[in-house]
Amino acid sequence: MEARVMEQFNYWLSDPYFDEKTKEELLAIRNDSKEVEDRFYKDLAFGTGGLRGIIGAGTNRMNLYTVRKATQGLANYIIANGDPKKGVTISYDSRRMSPEFAKETALCLAANGIKAYLSDTLRPVPEESFAIRYFGCQAGVEITASHNPPQYNGYKAYWEDGAQITAPKDSLIINEVNSITDTGTLKTMDKDEAIKAGLYNVVADEVDDAYIAELKKQVI
């Protein structure tokens, strides 16, 4: 096993930044060298479609920390090249951990001073695309792994036009995510504080009604 793998494994076990549940999960696999290596031999890649991977603890897994890293990179790009005041919409599907990943995305954005519009229930990608334009947001995020097996989840990023982020912005955002090497720079905040600051907003029926109204206009 590579020295880097064990270095990362021990870092996640010892650093107070990581929660106890994560550490318990890692302790349970410490004697399984193949599993440890698969979880830590690389960072989960943020590509043009965002993140996609197996749910679990480790740098090569979908978890609160890899989601936070992806969101921090997106936030850094928005702050440098977009308008943080426009905000970001966040939706999610029925996958395991989807609500938790969506909430963490909202809290990371809020900690960066970017207003988050978080869905209060499951909503599909087309409605997320609509919500971005409905609220006039700078970007959007959908927590979904699409067609992948049930042990997977994913993170898809969209821009203000409601489409998935394309070149050259995709590469620039990927660079922002990949440039983060210190977990201490990943921001998050308390939900109540985010709500008080007006940076954490729950989206309910308003968007559903507007979306259905627009769909009806397309009926031939």
C-alpha cells in the first residue's frame, strides 16, 4: 500500500475536523488493506459533470467532506467570476444521503456569503434547471447519481442559464476544486446562523406551481 494512502487514512482518523461517525466507519475497515486503498488512493474527481462516486468515508468517496470541497471550489469561482448576490439553488433526488449532501452544500455556500435556495423535498433535474432561472441565480446544484447503482450518489453543477456548466467554465471550476489541498479552508456554518443571516432559504411549493404553469404552456 502506498505511503500516501496510509497518510491520508491516518489523517482522517486523527484530525478533529472529521466527525466521529466518519472515524468509526474507517476504524471498521482498518484491517482491510484493499478497501482502505480504494477509499484513499486518489481524490474523488470533479469533472465536467461534477462528482459521482460510492457513498462512504474517504477521499475517493461521496461524503459530506468531498461535497463540501466541491462546493467550496464552486463558491470560490462564483466569488471571483460571478455574482455571489444572485445565489445558488440546490435540489436533490431520492438517493441515500441526498438530503444531507444538499444541506451541506447550502451551508458551505452560506459560509461563503452566497445565498442558498434549498429544496424542501425531492425535485428532478428539469425543475432544478427551471429554479435557477426562476430565482435569477448564478448557479445551481443537483444531488443525484443519475443511472448509477444505489450505492452511488453524485453532485451536478449548473450555471445561470439552467444548463450544466460547459467549457471553459467547467475547467476553471475544476481547477478551483482541485486547488484545495487544506481541509481547514473548507467553510461551513451553523444552520440557524445561516437562516438568521438570510443565506439559507428553503424552497417549497412556489417553484412547483411556477414550473407546472410553464410546462402547461408547452402542451400542444
